[in-house]
Amino acid sequence: MKALELRGVEKSFKKRRGEVVRALDSISLSVEKGEVVGILGPNGSGKSTLVRVISTLVLPDSGEVEVFGVDATRHPKQVQRSMNRVSVEASFFKKLSAMENLLYGAKLYGVTSSEARPRIKEILENIGFASKRATEPMEHLSRGMQQKIALARALLTSPVLMLLDEPTTGLDPRSKKDVQAFIERIRDAHDSSILLCTHDMDEAEELCDRVGIMMDGRILALEEPDGLKRRYVTNGRVPTLEETFMAATGYSVEEAAAEAR
């Protein structure tokens, strides 16, 4: 049984002027148990919509989404218990402290404060978050620090399927490395399956067993990073992942994002 499987998933949105935009165009992919699959794409490529559909926040127009063999559309509550999502637009109670937000998040999953506190301390240490700042209101923390708290909140329940939507966006290089290392430890310790959506080529290559390239709501290719790069060998030279993205799409990530606007 696969951790995640999508078959022919489509999703369109209607803009104010009546224009219909297809955010997901016949998406089919799978994530095996314990596997990290990365989806590379610029802003506007459909990555965030993909994560929202899998996490049951948005219903697909057609197609099937299964989480550990359970139909996510028909049984959203059941699949929600086995996964967690970290998004670049994570929301918090800004007047409450980081610790209070984390304890509240734990309570929603049935974890008591006494159980959660040592777990929170361990997670914050592992992602390089100074514990003394955990008592400060969220509105006083930087964008990067808030993103670390979003990741900590998702990891509190040791989810078996993690949906990471640009999890290190806004982090400084040191914090980014801390978070990436912790993601690897979580995968190894809990055999978690991970879908990582990012536009960071190095992050995808370092963390992912397989990498897909997404553009205009479609997945153009999905395979191991080395295999993906070998598709575009020129004169015996294996390209970088960024060069591979450009060869597959005709754009750099920045150009593709500008084109999507």
C-alpha cells in the first residue's frame, strides 16, 4: 500500500473576470512509505493547490486521491489524522506565544500539555529555535522563526505523511540547514513519507528520493534526481538540477514564475 496516490487529479478555479484557470491538469503521482518525493516548480505552477487538495482543504474537480489506501475525498477526517501540512502561509494566534500556539496545536490532536512540553522542547532544539524565545508573542518573531514554529507544530504528532509546501522559505541559510537536517531525522526515526513542494533546487536534490518538475498544473517528469538530470545530458555533460529544470520547461524558475503571473 502506498502512502499517497493521485490518479488523474484535476482542479480549476474561476477568476473574477470569468476566466477559468486550470491549477491541476491530470496529475498522477505516488509516494511510497518512507519515501521523500519533491515537486519542483515556480510560484503559480500549482504546487500549493496540489498540497491543499491532498490535505482535503480543497476538493478536486475529478480524479482520485488516496492516503494509505483511504479515499481522501470520501473520508477526509480519517486521512487528516495520518498527515500534517507545513505551508509558507502558516497561520497562528499572533498575540499568543510560540509555546502557547504549540500547546494549542497539540491539544487539537489529543496530546496533553504535560506530554507535549518535553516534545516541544526537543523539536525546538533540533530545528535551532532558542527556547527562551518560545514565550514571546508570535507577532514579535521574524518570518523565519514563525516558519520554524509552523514546522514544529506539524511534527508534534509525528505524522506518517508530511506535506511540506515551501517549508524553508524565509529562513536564513543556517536555519534552512537546521530544518532540512531535522526533516531527514524525522523521516528516518518515524518512517514518515514526505511530499516536498519547493523551488529550491539544492533542497530538492539533498532531501528527495525522487524529484518531479511541475509547470502550468502538470508534472512534466518525475524520477530520481540523477535519472532526471541524465535525461538532458549534452555532449556527455550531466546538467545541474537547475539546468535540467530549464531544459524541461524552457524557463528558469524566476522566468517561469514571472510568466505565471
